[in-house]
Amino acid sequence: MRTGFTEVRKEIDAMQPELVRIRRDLHRFPETGWLEMRTTAILAKALRAMGYETYTGRAVCKEGARLGLPDEAILAAHAADRRNWGVRAEVLLTLCLVTSGFGLIVMASATSAEKFGSNTKYIIIQLLAIALGVLMFAIVSSIDADTISENRMLLTAFNIFILLLLIPFGTDNHTGNKSWLKFPGIPIAIQPAEICKITYILIMASVMSSHQNDISKIPSVMHMVVHLGILVGLNMVLSGDAGVSLIFVFIFIGMAFAGGVSLVWFAIAIAGIAAISPLAWKLMGTYQQERIRVLIDPKFDKQGLGARYHSKINMMSLTGGGLTGQGLFNGNRTQGGMLFAQHTDYIFSSVGEELGFFGCCAIMILELLIIARCIQVGMRSPEYMRRLICFGAASALMFQLMINVGMCIGV
């Protein structure tokens, strides 16, 4: 009996350093009762390392190990958890489809102007894009986060490859930036940076997850910055599209903040940006400087004859619809084709003219509901990496909403 006790004691002593490490780690990141998502994930990982099969439940015990429980009980726990995730996915998918449907209608109206010839092409492209989005939703949702983490370098190589395609196949697509891919025989152009946004969120989540316990240390932050620098650098050199590059930066900021990076780093970044601003200003093109001056200098082009012209006309359309608008397919400037990029960047102005204040509010509410849902799912996620993916998606959507609406209201 004494021999058995000694062997058990040796095993306990051998485990002690790891148990102390886990205890100290858990105390560094305290969580609210019944919301111990990170704690649950760590305990589950430890139990699996000991050879136990774990399952996630939604009742009193959030994490359990398979210690002789019937297979039916384990299966029921899995099924219950999968149902909850299904509801989450269905709600988010429904919000996206409703918003896309709304967008399809207003896009059909914006492209019915005579200058577009026919809106049939745009409707078909939008329908195909929605179908592709649903397909990607299903594919990405079915991929385990661990698989993503294991293939981080493959995703990085993919991003570099698709951006390098801008060298032989890049075109400005009438936007002023060589940020679109146009392949022979294909009637539509593709913006590779839009694809890279998705993969970049996955890469960032994987990188930050690998540094979870020392996320604010210099090597961790530098690792994150390197991946941001690769994308932003390539995109700026090959396409010159500063707007898309800023979206990557905003994703980085949102995920870094949500991931627990020290605020000291944010202060250092702000100070660094302020220090290099004079040099950056000299390196900017004239049109880039004008766009910034439009935002910060109310006296610049006050008459709206130069850099403010498009914003001025679009602002007049946005406010010209009143509360209820002039009606779909009836907007004076929209149907006259007088608005710049009225079916893309400035479509919010078309909505304001034809659907009025209430129509604009409807779009804003739908977009904000999608963002809020991403954040909600992320906060409820038991795993650090999955949580970051949700916050990264929310950050990208929020920044694009701010940019697109901001341009139309003159901010």
C-alpha cells in the first residue's frame, strides 16, 4: 500500500510544475462567472492531453471529460452544442441575406440609369456574388480553426501570390487604382485585396493565438506587424490603393485590441504615426493630399468645383430624398446618371435620394446588426482564436461602413 502511495506521489510531483503554470495563467486572465470561455478551453486542452475525451455543454457544467459516460450522453451533449452553433450561424446568415437582398434592389435601381445601358448584367453579377458568398459561408464555417492555424503559412503564400497577379493582369477598372484583376475571357474584374481581407483575418487570429500567453511582448507584436506589413506593402506597391490598405490596418487594430495587446503599444503607434506624418505627406500624391484636405480643411475648395465636386453632388442627392425619398427608380440625379460611382462607392447617396432618411436608416441598422452579431458570437466563443476571427470580421465591416457612409456625408 505504501508503494502505491509513493508512486502516486511521484506522479503528482511530476505534474506540479504544469499545474502551477496553468493556475498562474488562469489568474492572469480572470473571467466572469458562467462566462469562463478561455478557462474552459485551457482545461479541455489539459484533459485531452491526459487522454480524456472532452465535450462542451451549455448547461451547468460547461466542460466535461468522458469518464465512462454512455455514448448516447456524449452524443446528446455534442448535438445540443451543435444546435446552438447552428442557430448562431442561421441568424448571421439570415442577416447577411436580407442585407444582400436590399443591396440587390437598390443596386438595380442605381444601374437603371441610361448611362449604364442595361442593369441586367449588374443584377446577374450581384446574384452570383450572393450565391458565392453563401457557398463560402458554408465552406469556411465547416473548417476547424486548428486546421487554419496549422496552414497559416499556406494562407500567407496565397495572399502574396494573388496580389502578385496584379503585375500581369492588373487594371484600374476605371477607379484610378490598379487594384483589379482582369483575366482574358472573363467578363468581370476581381479585386484580390477583398479576398485577402478574409485570409488576413484568419492569419492574424492564428498568429495571435500562437502568442496568446505573451501577446504584448516585443516578439509577439513584431510577428503581427510583419504580416500586416507584407500585405499593406505589397498592396500599396502593386495597386496604390491606400483605402484598401487602411482596411487591413483597421482589422489589425481591432483584433489587437480585442486580443488583449497592451495599450502601451497603441500609444507608441500613435506617437510613431505623428512623427512620420510630415514625411508621409511629402510622399503622397496630389490627389491623396486633396482628399485629406477635404476632410480637415473646410476652406479648401469651398465652392466644390474641384476635389469636393463629387462629394458635393452626392451630398445633395443624399439629402434630396427627405424622409421617405423620391421612390425606387425615380431619383432625379440617380436616374439621370449624374452621380459619381452611384452603384458602388456612393450608392448610399442613391439610397438617400430614392428611399430617403428611413431607407438609409434601414441599411445602417442591418449593417450594424451583422457587426453586433459577429461581436456577440465572438464574446461567447470559448476559444481565443475563434473569438479573434469574429472580432476581425466585425472590424473590417465597421471600417468599410464608416468609409462608405462617411464619403457620402462629407466626413
